[in-house]
Amino acid sequence: METAAAGAAHDYDDPVEAEAHATFGAPYLYPAQRLVVDNILDGRSQIVLMPTGSGKSLCFQLPARLLAGPTMVIVPLLSLLQDQLRRLREGPLRVAALTGAQEQPERRRILHGLAEREIDLLFTTPEALVGRFGEALPSLSVSHCVIDEAHCISEWGDRFRPAYVEMGPVIRAAGIPVVSAFTATASGDIVRRIREVIYADAPVSVVAVDPDRTNLRYTVREVLSKRRALVECAERMARPLIAFASSRGGTEHYARHLQAAGIVSSRFYHAGLDADERRAIERWFFESADGVLVATSAYGMGVDKGDIRTAVHLDPPPSMEAYLQEAGRAGRDGRPAEALLLHAGGAERRRLEPMAPVDRRRYAAMLGYADSRRCRREQLLAPFTDGEVACSGCDVCDREVAEPPPEAAGIAGLVRWHRGRFGLRETALLLGGRPTYDAAALGLRRTRGFGYLRDWREAEIDEALAALLAAGTIERRRRGFVPARLCAPRSRPAMRFPWTSAGS
């Protein structure tokens, strides 16, 4: 492939190494980086499996300085696009972006810059690519197309972002000579889907780097209240800390709970915020040394913050690949970091029922990871490696698997003792035991179990009861207009309960 002239530093005979050092300050390229760069410069398309923090960006930024035509990078999220632009505009590359929200004069200016080779790197999204930009693409002499976070083709394209599936024909019709699909992790099924959509099943090489992040320790903790567990994580675990929630509303609820618990250096982030809010939060967390950010996966792919010490998952991700991707946001600087999954099995298993078969299989594997007592690292990496996995840290191998929360047995015992006497609301008031609950009016103050969860917040108690209901540990029965009752065996258990009762 034709390349543009590159200035070489006098210490390097190799022009590629010279460019890497002179332009990007890299004293050398790792073998995997050099292989990927050489494939691009030699005109070979590829699927690159390279874990977070292993120098993926340099693999396409360096060739962008050497190729005759511009490099186009397709990213999944506008937040990622904006972050890339923010960082690269401070460097030697000439960068621009095409999005669906731009005015026509701005789009014409960028297309002219591409045609005149005034732009090295162009960022865009699948939706922008399959729109009007795709019509102009064949005339722009793009030398290299990069699909970043390419696992989204399989995980998102077949469900709610059809542009991911539609962009394959657009790229092929443009005659771009080299197409590289990058992702941190991908099982065989995902690699096959990438090959089918982007390369139309044509032969393409796969460059796979060992996905293990040896500085990252994996842990699973079974909890009754994820709100309470998150507060404990923020108080006890190393920061900066990022906590992933599965919904936009969830990020807001968890962040507000942190604030109410006194964790003032906490924020929430999701794609529903306006652009100014997102940029402000990204900047705050990027600069923070002890911040706690509750985010959807939009942040996981959105900002490159190297010093995150802890990644907490409040909900199981949809697949093992997604978990490796998101947990890998911690410890990108190579220093020790922790990946913690909070698990409340009953409600999470119920999500399997409405899922499509492929999604159900992936999510079930994630739940199996949470429930098992096998090496966490071995389970996560088994789909991506052929040989044995040496664990460098997980709760199972370190013999530090946490016991189930003792409060579960305590609440279940209380429910059995009272034999359906109280509904859900009364039970929550009984457990909380606070004067503000007006417990005396309900006749609860001298009732066995009053104040068992005295130091828990109201929302945490409600969450614990919901978790036990979802798990089938406790049940409720409806009798006409009678409030929901917690049901139990007829006989009272002959046992001592783990609470102090004011009236027993």
C-alpha cells in the first residue's frame, strides 16, 4: 500500500518505530502492536482482540500518520467520539468528526477537508455512516476503516441499533482497502458475527492478544441491598470507583443514595444527559482522585481514565464479554485494581424468562459465573483462551468468598415467627425500628424483631425484602382487600433469633 513520507529520528533505522517515537513518544512498540500496524500498512484487513489498556489506540493512530489517505474510525457512542477528539486535538494528528446532528455547512467543510487530505483521523458513528455520509464515502479515498468496540456489532446491532448491521455493505461499497475491527474481548460467536457483517465472510486474519488483566482481582458478593452494599464499597474500597448500573434511572437512584449517605464526591452518568452535563461529569471524574461515578456502560466506552481503582457492577452485564469490557475500565494504569460484582440471584434469574435464546444463553453464563465457586478468572477467560489460566487474584482462589448475608436468615426467621401477621409495609417498619416510623401506633414497638435492621435506611430495607421475595425465601398472599401477607409454616420454629427484641 502506498504510504506518505515519514520523518525518522536518528536513533531509529525503522521508519515505523521512528514515527512512533518522534510523534507519539513511544520508545518501542509491543510485538502485538507492531503486528497490527504492519498488517494495516501492508493492506491486510484484520479482527483485533486486544484487552483494555494494551495500546489499541496507537495501533490505528500511528498508521494514520503514514498512510496516503485518511483513517475513518467508527465508534459506538458520541461520548467516546467527543473524548477522543478532546484528547487528540492536543496532539499531532489532524482530527474531525461527522455526526448526524451537524449543520450542512459544517459537514461540507469536513468532507472538503477529507478530500484535500487535510484530516488524518475522522470519527463517526454507525448511524452517521449509513446516512448521507455513506453516499460521499467512495469519493474520499479513505485508506483505513477502524471499527472500535466491534463487539457492539453482535451485542447491539441485532437488537436495537440496526445501523451496525447496515454499515457492512456501506464500507465494502466504498472500496476501503483495509478494515480493522477492534474489541477488547470476543468469543467465537461474536468473531463470526463480525466477520459476517463487516467482511461478508471473506477471509480475514484474527490477531488475539492474551485478554487477561493480571493486575485486576475479581470478586463476587451476594447482597440483599445493593444500595447499602454500594455505600460500603464507596467507604471501604479504593477510589476512584466506577459503579455500573443497567439502566439510566438506576444510575440516578444509586447516586442519590450515595449522596444521602454522605458520599458527597459522587455523581451519575448516562446517555440521557445533555451534552454539557456529560462533558462536565466526564471532566470532573477524569480529574478526580477519589470520585465515585455511577454510570451505564456508556461511560465504560466513553472516557479513558487510567487510575480507576475499583469497578463495581450493580447488575450482571448481558454477557461475559461485556463484563470483561466494563470491569477492564479499572486498573488501566497497570496498578492493582478490583472488579466486584454485586449479586442478588432471585431477581436476576427472573430476567432470563423473556429473553431471546441467544441472549438467554449469554446472560445465563454470567449468572453461572456469579453463583459458582470456580476460579473467577478461569471462567471469564475460558471462552477466549485454549490453554490453562493462571489466576493472579480472585476471591475463590484466595479463599475469601463472602458468606451469604446473615440478615437474610434473620428476616426469614422473623417472617416465620409472625406467621403472616404483617404485610410488607408493616414488616419494613418493624425491621427499621425508628421513631419516625410511628411504630407505636402500629403496635410494633414491643414486637419480636423490632429494630433488627435499625441502622439500615428505609430504601435499603425495602430492597432487601424485594430481594427475598424474588428469591422465594419469603412469600406473600393476597386475600381480597387484605394487605399483602408474608406467609410461613403454621408452627413457630423452636429457635433463637439473631436480633434483640424489646418485648420478648
